[in-house]
Amino acid sequence: MRKHMRATWLMTAVLMGLTALAGCTGMSGPKSAGRTDEQKRQLVKPGLFGNNAPADRLRGRFDFWNEEVIRQDVAVGTVFLGDSITELWELSAYFAPADGIILNRGIGGDISTDMVRRFDADVIQLRPRNAVILAGTNDVARMLASKSEEEIVSTVTEAIETMMDAARKAGINVLVCSILPTNDDTKNHEGKARVLPRINGKLKAACVARACVYVDCWSRLIDSTGVLDGNLARDGLHPHYAGYEIMARCLIEAAGARGLRL
């Protein structure tokens, strides 16, 4: 009887050990993306942008994380690319990965033209099913004093269209979020209030032309006067938890309407 109990205990211990080993070695870990050895070796790194560009702040960290994802051959469901509005978005609090991990590649202060420069590194080479792009507010703030409204609209629109085209060429589903509204609690509000709706209109048309998904967060975040609802942000620009909750619903609904899962 004791021998039987000892043998049973030993077998249980062995099975538990194998289960633990499987977890440690990735035998039951994230789904593989099916990358070849050559694809795992060829890493894209855009390098430093210079002139203390905001994109330099997290560049080394992103290169490090991207390499981990690629070398471990982890399947990526969705990459979020953007500026501080994206960087501050705690994605795991709002989204449950459907098939592959969700990655945040937002950099505070980043502009759309710099996002184009890092798009291959931070999106394309990760081979996600989906890319969520939220860009433009910093571009507008910086150019208002030196560029015409026409120049601002075309610069931002063309940059985001370039990213859309690159993603579609790589077989990635693209969801473009409207640039968010602002209110008087942030500087440059009046100029943004004139320019941002024009850019959003261009982005919506670009999405239609490219079979991409336009995510209209703007209309869900404004109050009765047409500015960012003060109950959804603390500084007139960056959403807090309540604003992000609405944005998450917008994304999930827009994706679901096209049969996409984040």
C-alpha cells in the first residue's frame, strides 16, 4: 500500500514538474507568429532621430522590446502607434487580446512625420494583425505659428496616409483614430479647433479609399459646445480613465463592425 502511494506521489511530482517546465520554456506560452530564422535575424532599427526628437526618448527601449518579440517569435495581435495620448493609455486595462499580444508604441511629444520614420521598426516588422494609428495633435501645435492651415493639413494627412499604405502593403489591418478634440484648458486650443476637424475629414476619406477603418472618437468626446468634455480629461488634451474608456469602446465597435478583433 505504501509503495503504491509512494509511486502515485512520485508520478504526480513528475507531472507537476513537467507542467512547470512547459510554462518556463514557452511550451504553453504565447502563440508563435511563424517567423523564419532569417526573419528573426533581420531586425529593423531606425536609430536616433537627432535634435533631441521626442522619438529618441524611447527608441532604445522599443528596439530592445521589438527584438524580444521577434526573437521569441511571439504573435502580435495589435500595435498601437501614437504620441503621449497613446503612451499614457494602459491598454491592458481596456482590451483583452484576441489572438496575439497587444503592444503600445506611443511616444510622448512624437509627431506624425517621425512616426513614419519608425513605422517599419515599431509596426511592420512585428507582423501584427492590426495597427491602430493615433497621430497629429503635436504636429498641429508646433506648426500653427509657422505654417498655413493648408500646409498643416497636408503634412499630417500625407504622413498618416504613408503609414496606412505601408501597413496595407504588409497585409496589416489599419484602424485610424480621429485626432482628439481639445478645450480651453490646453494651449493652442483655438488653432486646433479650426484645423483638426479638417484633418479628420481627410483621414476619414483616406480610410474609405484604402479599405481601412476610421475610428471616430472625436464625436464621442465632445460636449454640447463642441469641445473636449472637461469630465473626460484633466488638462484639456489628454484623456483620463473615462476618456480612454470611451475611446476603447469606439475602437472595439469600429473593429467589430468590420469583423476585426484586437
